[in-house]
Amino acid sequence: MAASDWRLEGEWIKNCNCAFGCPCDFNAPPTHGSCEGMVGMRITRGHFEGTRLDGLVFAGTVHFPGALHEGNGQLQPIIDERATPEQRQALFEIMSGKHSAEGTLFQILSVIVTKIHDPVFAPFEFSFDKNGARRACRRQGCAGDRGRADQEPGDGRCASHSGRDAGRL
């Protein structure tokens, strides 16, 4: 792992197509045999080295043919179209897992994802109401509802993912 100065703070959404509690988090097989999911974040404060990331949104949709811990996953990065070239590169560096401690989200993804598709740059809608237990992360131009990034890995089609987990980092 390369040492880099980075930090992200903000609202975070994580969803998958499994039953509540995500069996993969407990080394069990996915509810439906494969895993379709997404993660998304609205960065309230963040940086990678000297590049500020405040106010940007990013997401990633994933597909795994089996349980996450079995690997062979695909990742479709979706980056806020407002990001400058420097900000886009900074987010790619963070998402790569190369700059993360062992056992953290992006480092784990770097081990279990075998194919990363070319990123999509798009406008986002992101809403987060922790007290009302409602959240949404949508790539504009795709229909969807709560907890969706709406992009299938690698093919540019809109997707559907049911949502459960949300938090604040």
C-alpha cells in the first residue's frame, strides 16, 4: 500500500440485492446466488493529497457471480460530472484501493474485483435523511428509487437495486 494523504467525510449508501443483513458480510452465499449492488457517497469534506473533493458525489455498481469473498467481481465507477480532471483522478486513486489500509472497503474491493469498467461521468441526485431512514443516489437520466446508483457494470444500462444500508462516515 502506498502512503497517501486522503480523507472522505459525508453521507454513504450501500445496497445489494440480498436479504436484509447482506449474507456476504458474514461469509455466507448471496440470497439469490449472485450479488448485484452499489455504493455511493456525497462528500461533504474530502481531499486526496492537495486535491479538494468537497461537494462531489461518486458511486460504484458491482456484480459478483457468487459471494463477495469468492471474488471475480466487476465494478462500474460512476463519477460526478462536475469533477475536474484532477478530482476525477483523485477519486480513481481512492477507489483503486492502492492508498487504503488493509481490511478497509476500497482495499477489499481491489482484491475481490477483477474487472473495472471505464468510468461513467454523469450528474447525480443524492438525498439523505437519516432520521427518516430515506436516502437516494441516482444517476440522472435513469429512473429509480431509494438507494440506487442506476448503472449496470460495463454496459451503460440503468439498473435496479433494492436498498437497506445507509450511514454517515
